[in-house]
Amino acid sequence: MPAFISEDQIEAAMLQRLQLLYGYDVQDCHTADPADLNDGSGRTDKREVILYDRLRAAVIDLNKGIPIVDPENRTVI
């Protein structure tokens, strides 16, 4: 019988590789109750898949020296 690799195992292997090779931060946001938002992500809804605060901080860090414009009032930060 051939060995079976689950989707969870593939995901875990890829996350580990991203951590080791590229310094990615990985956060397990699983909670026993799907409605429980106390998962450490800061999300207001479990359907939020992009953590905008973390994305914004990473974009600013990666683009040092480039002026950043606040989209709400269109001023340079």
C-alpha cells in the first residue's frame, strides 16, 4: 500500500521550510470553537486571511527610504 501524505503534513512541511529558509513567522490560529476570535491573530472575523497590520509593517520595513502615503488622508507618513 502506498504511503499517504495528508494536506496537513504538506502544509506543515511548507511552513517549516518558509521559516527556515526565509525567516517567516508562522502562527497557528486554530481554536476548538470556530467562533472564538482569541487566537492571537488580532482578526475581527475568522474570514480575514490578510493580517493588514502585519502586512503594512512588513511593507514599510522592506521599502525603507520610500515615502509612505496614508491612504485615508493622503499625507506622507
